[in-house]
Amino acid sequence: MDDFDTADGTLELIRKRQQTSPKRLVAPGPTSEQVQTLFEAAAQAPDHGLILPWRFVRVSEAARGQLGEAFAAALLERDPQATAQQLQNARDKAQRAPFLALAIVEMQGKNPDIPVAERFVSLGCALQNMLLMAHAQGFGAGLVSGQAMQSLALRTLFGLEAHEQAVCFIATGTVKTAKASRNRPSPDVFVRTL
């Protein structure tokens, strides 16, 4: 494949990728080999100082119930008056998307000279690589966060250290219902020359 074809194909892949909510992702999800490829794509992210300032925790089918209870507990942390239906809705979120993994960033440690912003950029690049790879594999994928990310229940379930922060979940699966693609900004909107 020559460089021109590679560049055009890459740009087309990037243009066609879109955020897909976990509630619109169904089985089949990626195979074990495809999941390994997703994580290999993540490993190609920039990493100043080679400190690997992020990690992922894959949520197995067997752990979905535990995650649902953590979501419900997180809701109760924020709203002790939450109704039974609201708690069930929180639990149900854990059952969405065949593949689900939590992205975690290390805020300090290993090399304190690497700023927090660079650590987040590295994780963001890892996530974008995974999103693009999932799209290339024929799946939909999306990122989801929310108030539960900072809850004690979620931090406990995932064994987060004091210097770690849960950033978002990445979800992947077959797109049940596609939505219209959104208009993307022209580079003229966000680029200027000094």
C-alpha cells in the first residue's frame, strides 16, 4: 500500500468514526483476539518519559452485577433519596455493550516531572486509538463517564489507588441503531497562524 492510499484510508476511517452510546451497542462484541488488538492500539499512544501513566480494567460478564451495584451505590452517595426505579436504572447501565473497560489515569508517581496534562493526553490518545481500531474492526464504540467516576463505590470496586482517577469507560459492540453523523467543524474554526 503506498503512502497516498494509506493517508486517504486513514482520513476516511477517522471521518467515519462516531460516538456510539453503550445503550446502542449489542452482541456480538469483539472476540478475544480483537480485544487484544484494541489494547495493542492503545499501547501505541504517545508516552513522554515512558511512564505508562494509565491502565484499563476490563469488565467481564461475571462482574456486571458488581458494577451495577457500584453504580447504584454511587447514586445513593449523591442522592440518598433516590427511588427504587432510579437505582434500578443505575444498575441496568452496567449491562450495556458487550465489551466494557474502565480507563484509569495515574495523576502522579513514577516520574513527577511529567505533568498531569501530559498524562491525560497520553490516555486520550490511547482511547482514540482504541475507538478507531474498533471502528476499523466493524464495531461501534464510545466513551461514557458521569458522576459515578469519582464515587467511593466505583473506586473501591476497581481498586483505585489514591493517586489514580477513573476517567471513563470505553464500550464496544455491534451497532443496534445508527444515528445520523454530526457535522464536524472546519479547521478554519479552530486553527490560526501566529
